[in-house]
Amino acid sequence: MSFLAPPHGTRRKGIEPLIAAVIVTAVGITISVAVSLWMLGVIGSTGYGTRPIEIGISQFRALGPYAMIMLQNLGGETVYIDEIRIGNKIFDVVTAYEYHTLEPCLDKLSEGNYLISVGPGKLIEIWVLAPEDFEFKPGVEYRVSAHTTLGFSADKIIKASRWMLRPPTLDLYIRNRNVTYHIDFARLTWTVYQGSPDNLGTVLWSGSLLFTSEDKLEITDEVKQQPVAVVLNPKAGRGDFIVWCDHNNVGYEWGSGYYNLTKVDYAVPFLDFILYFEDLWNGSGSAGDADYNEHVTRVTWMRNGNARVAVYFGAHGYTLDVYVGGQYVYTITGHYYNIVDTDYNGPYGVDDLRAEIQDKIWIVKP
């Protein structure tokens, strides 16, 4: 094989300076974009047709067993995430929602299976819960991975910043009986202990939390199998939600009524609950007089790390101490009521409408 010399009398010319400048600039932009995407934790593929699939992980906050991941879809197609890994562990997702609108984007398919939908350009927050044997430590670097249904993953090694969050737990201590109802809203469990939250004794009973997101709660024989009936507010942070609590099926009509869960700005979707306690609950099949509707508290976890606690109804004849996230909040003794509109005509009956008592609201800070 031979190499031909250029024709006699000709010579190669260098690249024109203007063209060279354009090429250098283009290469520089490409490299800077690539570095930026790498720093965000972005993946890319051809996606559906010619538009790329790109996901960026930009924030990771952690405290104890809980972590929040901020993630953005930088591509032009909706992306579906079916698995969150941190390190080599798969994490359960507690809630996921769009950052600006608080619209939920999590679909729980079955135990341990879920889909998180992220529209083009959408920025979302994902709350995850660690396995029982794992605890996040702020200041430590973790590999965070979001796996999509297309088989691609966004991975980023990112240092966990401290998340100023009061853990989503509630303790109700009934002094007269020296028992504590402990509710864990992340793991959806309840436990009844002998003793106070500051000095828990033996476990008397425990179980999985039964709750509803419907606007009607009926106190039935099934509900009476646990010490607390819970309604999840499906409109948390986005609007008012009115719940009808019905005692008519357990022979205790007095106390049935409507409860107004007014909008709380910056509430975290899935972490806004109203709780109805039975203070005489004494094990499965023994729910006292089943007057759950006489001891009612609402707890709302907020995106700034605070928890908002509102009392809707009284303590009846007992003295109750309430703790949120392990922190003491308030004590109620004796009777008080909160009926603000006796003419309210709701879809399930004409009864009262109860809103939180304005001087019975607390903000619990981390």
C-alpha cells in the first residue's frame, strides 16, 4: 500500500480561526453539560422514539430511618420509577409528590411494589423508609439509585445532609391506666405498652395500623380490634377535607359528627392524619364503650421539618398526654367539646361540623 503525495504546487491549509473558535466553544459546552449531568446523577437513553430519558438526583436529606430524595425528569417523556436503592439495599417508598403542586405521584401496586410517575420537567420529592436494621447518618456519602421500568437507573454518590424532621410517630399516654398507645405512621404499626413514653414497660398488644382515606369512617367491630382509628387526609397541603365519623353501628350514637381538616400549607402528602382513640381499649375484642369520637387529634408533618398538632375533641374523664416524634406536646384533662356548626348538612347526615380548637394547636419543631 502506498501513500499518494499531494499534487505538486499545493499545500494543506490550517483550520480557519473562526471555525476553530466555534469548534472549541462547542466542545467546551458539551463537556460542561456532560459534567453538569454527571453531577446531577443523570442517565440517558434513546427513550420513546428520539427523545432522551434523563433523570437528575439533586438532593438527599436523611435522619434516622427516613430519607428524602429530590429528583427531576430532565427529558421529554414520562418516566416510571419502580425501585429506589441506597447502597445495596432496596428501600420502601412512604410518599412521593410533585414539588410545586404537592400532587401525589406514587402508586402502591402491592406489598413492596410501587410505581412513581415523573412527567417531563417535573421535580418531585420521594420519602423512603429504611429496613429495620439500617439507619441513615447525616454527613455520610451514599450511592442513591432510581431504577426505571425501562431498565435504566440514575445513580449518584451524594452526601446526606441533615433532615430537620420530627419522626412520624405519636404516643398517647393515659395516666389513669398507665398505658401508652404508640403509633408509627411510617411503618404503619401500633403498639400498646405498659408505662409512659419516658419509661416504657412490657408490650401488651401490637398490630398493623388500619386506616382509610375515604371521607367516611364507621366505627365497626373491625375497627374496635385496635386502639386507634385513623383517617389519612388525601388532600394534604392542597385543600380542605371533611370526614364523617359514624358511631351508629356500635350502639354509641352520641358523638358522631363531621370533622373539618382545613388546608395546612406545606403539609407532606401521606403524612397528615386525624386519629380517634378509645381510651378504655383493653385488647382485641375489648374496646370499652367504643367512644373513639371523644378523643380526637390531628397530626400533620410539614415539609420544613415541623409537625402540627391540633386537638378536635376532649379527653372525657381521663388525663391524656400526647407526644409527637418522641417530644411531649400537651396534656388534656376532663371534658371539652368543639361543635362549631350544628346546622351542617353533609352527605352522610345532618349533624355537627367540628374544626380544631384554635387555642389547641401546637407546632412541634425538630
